[in-house]
Amino acid sequence: MNTSTEALMQTLAATKKAARSLQMVSNEKRQELTRAIAGMLTDKTPGILDANAIDLQKMELENPLYDRLQLTPQRLKEIAAGIHAIAALPDPAGILVSSYQKDNGLLIEKMTVPLGVVGAIYEARPNVTLDIAALCLRSGNAVVLKGGSDAFATNFCMVQAMQEVLSQFGLPREIISLLPPGRNGMNEWLQATQYMDVIIPRGSQQLIDFVRQTATVPVIETGAGVCHTYVHHTAQPEMAAAIVINAKTQRPSVCNALDTVLVDAAVAEKFLPLLLSDFIAFKVQIYADEKAFELLTANGYPHLQKAGEADFGREYLSQQCSIKIVAGLEEALQHIARYSSKHSEAIVCESEETAQLFLQTVDAAAVYHNASTRFTDGAEFGLGAEVGISTQKLHARGPFALEKLVCEKWVIRGNGQIR
């Protein structure tokens, strides 16, 4: 075992040991600890922003990840508010799920318990460092964080600050551990089943695929977002335009932002021009199929290209999107089934029958009727925050929040029974 691998294993062993300390902490103290993490953000804002500025200097302003990387006083206030919301949520651990007594006198109970040690690997999202750490502390889990090199100075500063809070509460600093960025030791960490209970990747499809294919530790995927909004011929045009514009332009660098607009041919000529003034203001680059290209060219849209096959099923993470005109609901459903990443999908229509068919048929973690996909978020769903948006179907789906950072344990009480 080389020196770096030995150091990694020592870190993981220390976190595993520290996890036991946290699981003995009362719900009330974990609430207090979580609130203290939120308060720390106010006290440490200048230092965190200084560290963030170091990271931002290394990234081009035009990079789609720049917005994800950037922290501001307002964003830190919002993160702190989210952490306070986490503290106020009910404890997901220690819940008695069921209890019954057998004829032989055995009392059999099922209860929720923390997962143990949670590993999180993610890219240029320093807010994730705070969200995941707070969620894990609140639910009684230790956490091993591995952020990207783009955000390392910011992450290091924030983890040090959170470790100071742990020390103030008389708890081991190793309850929150930060691994260095890069691939060194990655395989060993993803396969450290003796120390890790679950790994959660959050980022690009490439990152998620690598973790899934490499890890022997159980993996909960939080998938990339390829999100569609389908404008049905019964939609109110102004409502549909407002939803599409919000879903695309409000914050394009996040996973619940819109990537593809599907429009019924019957209303395309009337609907598409409603997007153009806002899309021009935000300089949205449109990749249009042949019919949409003709309509948008006739309306003088300046940021326009013909769409190729690769422009559908693509997560843009910037002010870009694709547009396709479809014959009707069936073609829209087929397109979504082919290209969706099963994250968030929306329909805008006035037909309740059509809406219900869409909501039942579309295979995604979140499906919307007459609303923007930008709401797929733990805080927006009243969950405080989330580790990520899970697009798989085991254990958790949708916002992977506090309630899912537990598993179940059977507790059996007897008075000498033998089998």
C-alpha cells in the first residue's frame, strides 16, 4: 500500500469511527449542531468569499460551470436559510415503522437508523458541500466529501469551518472529511466497503457513469437533467411561454433547467414568436428542427442553428436549448421516452385528460402539469435541501433529501425464546 493510499484509508477509518460518536448524539443536539453550521456561514462569509474568489480566478467567465461555482453573500444567506430549514425538520432516524408480537412472545419492531458513512462526489458546486454535510449531520450520518478541483479552495475553507463547529460541540472533526480532488485514490475510495456505506455521485453523466462502473460500495445515482417542456395544442399560449422562458433562462446552469421544447404543430406558428423577445434578451442559442428553423428564421431570430441528432438528449447547462415541432401527444411522448434522462418533464395544456395521460405515462422522477421544471429541488419541495436529484428507482427517487438518509433495522425483544 503506497503512502497516499495509506493516508486515504486512515481518513476513512477515522470517519467510520467518528460516525459511531454522532449516532449517540440526541436529536435535540443534532438540531442545535445543524443550526450552528448555518450560523457559521454568517460569521465566516468574508473568508468563504475570499476562498471562492481564488477558485473563480481559475475559471473562464464564459464557462457554464462558473455560475455554479460562484458564491455571493445572498447565496450564502439562502444556503444558511436552507440549513435552518433542515434543522427544523423531524428526525428521520429512530422512527418506529412497525411493531408486533408473535405468538411465541417475541416483540418484533422495525425502526429507521442512519446509513452510517455517506460518500459524496461532485463537481463545481460548493453549495453541495454545505447542503450534504448539514443533511448528514441532521440525520446522524458521517460524510466523506470529494468535490472537484475547480472548487477546492472554497470547499476546504467551508469544511474547516464546519469541523470547528464540531469541535465546539465536543464531537470528532472527522465526522466531516474532505478528500483531495483528482483521480488519485478514487478507485480505492469507491471500493472501500469496510469504511463506506453508500456513495452518491452528483454531476455530469460521465462522472456518474464512472462511479457506477467502478464502485463496489453501493451507489445511489443523482442523474444529469435532460428536461423537456411539451406545449400541447390546448395550452394557454402566454402561460406556456412564461413557463418555457422561466425554465430555460432563470438559472440555466442547473440540472432542472429546460433543455428541449416540444411544440404541437397546430400552435407552433402562434406560440414560438412569444418566446423570442426574452430569448433574444438572454441570447438563448436555439437548435431547431427543420420546421421550427423555418418559423424562427421567418421571425428573424438571430441566435439560431439547425438541430442535429446530438442536440436532442443533450444537457446544455447554459443559455442554449433545442426546439422540435411534433404532430401531437404521441410523438411528444415518444421523443421524451427516447431522449429523457428521467429527471424532470413538463406538459402545458388545458386538457385534464391529456395532462393525466402525460403524468401517468412519462417515466421521470418529477413530472409537471402547467409549471416550470425549475421547481425540482429539495427546498422547493419543502425538504430543506437535497443531496441530489435521484433518477434511479431503488431507495430514493427525485430530491434525495433528509428523509432518505436512513435505512431500516429490525429490533427483536424476547424473554428467553429459542427456535
